[in-house]
Amino acid sequence: MSILYIVATPIGNLEDITMRALRLLREVAWIACEDTRQTRKLLEHFGIATPMVSYHEHNEDGRAKQLIGRLAAGESGALVSDAGTPLVSDPGYRLVQTALAAGINVVPIPGPSAVVTALSASGLATDAFRFAGFLPPKTGARRKVLEELKGDSATLVFYETPHRILDALTDVEAVMGGRPVVVARELTKLHEEFLRGTAAEIRAALAARASVRGEITLLIGKGLLDKSHANAPVQTGVSIQQAVQGLEATGVPRMDAIKRVARERGLNKRDVYKEIMKP
């Protein structure tokens, strides 16, 4: 039975690839890759001779049909991107969608992801986050997206390019104010760097450099709750579930509601969480 493997590859340090990924890249009939030149470096490093097939945004429609034909004929193949987990701001959606529609098994091979890597060491809240891909290149559209996400009660994560990061930080400051920001640059590589502060502080630090290089992940901390929500009273004389639901009804995010109820009743927040999750 043929299988389409979605294989995550290193985002910088080649040692981050998994043993399972290496085995499958050797076993499959072909590897569909965004840039054969980039993937060739990885394969040659590990002595893998599996044939490569180019698969990128400009040939995605036609190539997906060809690869589905090979899968339907009994071959198994792997899809990789230049770095990280395929389909996360990279081509591959059409191939996976078409494979599933054709009844072909699609198996993920987990591994590196710039989103999770940056988030884990950012120092920002990780209980909830939203990845929104690349911000629009133009200021007007970029600010519109930021305005739409301003009220989100989760850490916001974006990819950004070196030549747009200064303008992006200007817009983050204009829309988000002094919220905590992290710029993660060149993750897992020799010159890995985390810049933490406000958008204005980080922009000033980067603007002072001769140039900004490398892959960038931009993270924006949670916004503060609206005061009317933050001051919402916790109901007394009701069950824990009802108290949490009452706060949620006023616009308080669930995790904040759980913490409030736990604090007011002298309970551990884990116990409150377990209680509200009961059927």
C-alpha cells in the first residue's frame, strides 16, 4: 500500500533530523521538494541517494497530479520543504488534499518547526498561541491584520523577512503599543539570536545594525484584558463550572477564568480545570 509521508526537516542544524525521517527518506521511491538544491545538501550530508522531484508553488497543480499518479501506481513518496514542517507557510496543501481524496494514506513524520521552536524559548505565554503565517508586505494591509488580531487572547506568531522586519515592528508598535515582543532569528544556526522587549526597543536595536539577515520568527505577547472584563465579578453560591462559565460569558478567556475562580476559592487551578472538564 502506497503512502505519502510528510517529512519535517531541520530548520538550520542538520543534527535535528529524526532517525525515522532519515530511514523513510532512504526507503521511499521519490522525494518531492521545494528546492532540489536545498534538499540535495541534506541528502548528501546523510548519504541518501533517493531521486528528487521539484514541487513548488509555481508547478504545484501539475506536479500534484503526476505524483498522485505515481502513488496510485503503488509507489510511496515523501514531501519535504526547504526547512521545517511542510505545509506550514510552504507548498503541499494541494498534494495532501488530492492524495486523501484518492484514498492514499498520508502519514506525518514530525520534527522541527520554527513556530514551536521560537515559542518555546521566547519567554511569552504558551498556553495559547496563534500562528498567522507571513504578515502582508504593505503597511496598510499589515496594520489591518494586526488590528484584527489585537484582541486575541493568545500569543501571536508570524514569519517575517529580514528586509521587512523594521517596517513590521513599526506597525506592531503603532497597533499593539507596548506589548512584549520577541524576534527570533536564525533559529538552531550558528548565529541564533532572541531579541526581547517592546517593538520600539527591538526595532531600534536592529536599525542600528548595518543589515539584518536570516530567517525571522516574530512573536507578540498577549494583550491585556479589557478592564470591564478583568473586573468581572466571580459568581458565588454556584458550582465551579457555573462560575467559570459566568466569567467566560463576560469575555474573559477560559484560562484566565479558571485562574480567577481558583484564586477566589483557594483552589489549585488544575483542580478547577479538571472540574470544568467533567461531562
